[in-house]
Amino acid sequence: MSLKQILNSYNLSNLTVATLGSHSALDVCRGAKNLGFRTLVITEIGREKTYEKYYKTDGKLGCVDETITLNKFSDLLQPDVQKQLLDKNSIFVPNRSFEAYLNFDYEKIEKDFKVPMFGNRELLKIEERGRAENQYYLLEKSGIKYPKQFKDPKDIDRLCLIKVQEKKRVFERAFFLAENYQDYKNQVDEKLKTGVFTEKQLSQAIIEEFVVGVQVNFNFFYSPISDRLELMGTDMRRQTNIEGLLRIPSSYQTEVSKKISTKYEEAGHIAVTVLESMLEKAFELGERFVKTSKELFSPGIVGPFALQSIIVAGPPKKDIIVIDISPRMPGSPGIASTPYGNYLYGKNISVGERVAMEIKQAIKINSFAKILS
């Protein structure tokens, strides 16, 4: 059935907001509950307690009304599982884990997953750097600055950050630093030997200049219904084990780093704020991305997206360098603690609640075609 046919079969007064049990599921569920929707989380055996027990709806407590527990997340594509979601009038809100646990099979996400999805599902694949029309392609077309990249490691002439997909955990990237080709080769040889990544994965690595500055993720929401770009909040990542290594006194860091490989695994986020003088620049970049996404991936970005950035020093003045794009729910519920949603709405708004607000408005004016795919 087409999206229109599915929505015609739905009881719009009894919609369920569904998502995958990871990354930002509780943010989605709390926001949906605040707006009166039923909530459902798809989880898997061994990871279900957060949703089935600790945040299960119990009167006024909790935000997860129902769960579907699978043997493995990838079973989400099974027809019987999808039928359960369709029978519950579900609108699915994707997150990064949804892509990862479906093995980044974007053809299946776009064609085989039949549940109406909030946002533009064809934009999810731009996160995969091995594709020609990836996020760097959009940044280039948008005129948004991003770090200088090196196609050939022999050209490395400054400190660079190398991003390679891990062998065992394909949803994680193995980061390492190198300042010249010999440094790069020494580390690659060691990591290939210990099985951190494969030759094939290395061939798809991104080698980019290490940008010195302050990390800030600008978390936006674009509403196709109101044609308005909103800054929901700003945050930065907490990463292990790099942060632990940096806490070691500098006199010991060199020796310790010889024994412990530096990693940049995400462990959490911190809500941060930026100077108001940076906001106009941030909005300008957000507007450029929205415009380009419409031109290249019609209808373009829908709902939440993040420009993961580094604020760098002048001269002539501070600037924003974008290092990553997240074209879906962010992984940082703490951004609601920053003041930007409050500046606009007069109260703090989580991204999950903002998604639910857009769904609510689509019901009111019968405009689902603008927000679902």
C-alpha cells in the first residue's frame, strides 16, 4: 500500500508514536505522551528492561505505553512485526540506532519498511560517508565549511583525524590521530594486526584536518508546515576514553598513551550555550542546509537535524566548521535544558515534544504528506 492508502486506513484519533529502543527513544516517548499520543518502543531481548520496567507507563509515571520485544532489532523488518505497528496506527520516529541495527541497509529502510515514518527517509543515507551523495556532498553544495580532507594518506601534512568503521561494532568508528604519513602507517599496521578494522573498511576511511576549537552541536528543527527553522538547543559530546586520558596529568599522558589506545566512543552529552553573536551564523548554516536538502533530496529535511560543529577562533572573527550532519533525532535529550526553545516558545521544549507538536498540527490541518515518508 502507498503512504496515502495506509494513512487512510489509520484511526487518526488513536495514533501511536513508535521508535526503536535506543539512542533517543525516551525523549520521543515523553514528548509524545505530553501531547496525548500513545507510545510504543521496539526493543530486543537483553535490552528491554529500560522500557518494559523502569519507564513503563504506570498512571502518571513513565512514558512507554507498550513494547514489542524482538530476538534482534533487525527483525523489525519482518512482515508480522510491521503489521503489529500498522495495526496500532503507528508513526515511526527514526534514530541513528534504527539505521545501525538494520545494518545500514538503506534500500530496505526506503523500500521494505512500510510503516509511515516521521521525516524524509531518503535523507538518512547521507550519514554514510562511502556514498557519493553523502553529507560532505550536501555541505559542499550548501557552501558550508567543513574540515579539509585528504584522499591520499601520503598527502597528510598536518594533524589529522582518521575515521574508520570498526570491524566488530560496525555502528561505531575507530578514530585515531596522525600528523604525517609514517605516523599514519604505523598506526594502521598496528590496528589492522589487532583487528580494529579491515583493509576494506580502511579504504573507506575519512582523513580530515583536526580542527582546533570548541565542539558545539546545533540541534535544529525544520517545520515544513510552517516553513520555519528553529534552534532547539546546543550540546557537546562526552567521549570515552579520550576524556579520561586528558584528565591524566600531562607529565604522564605520553607514557600512558603508549599503552592505551585513544578512543572517541560516545558516552553522553553536555548541554552548552553559545554567544548570541554566533546565533545568526548558525541559523544561516541551518537555512543553507534546508535549502540544499530540498533541491537534492526532495522534499528535503523534515523535523530534527543537527549540524555537529567546531567553533574556531579568528582572525578575523570566530567561525563555525561543520564536522558531521545528523538528519534525524539527535542523541542528546539534554538540549532541552538550553534556553533556545524557551526563547521561542516561552518554555523548554524537547525534540521529542517538538516532533509530537508537528504531528498534532498535521492532524489538525490534514497535512501528513508534508511530514511523513
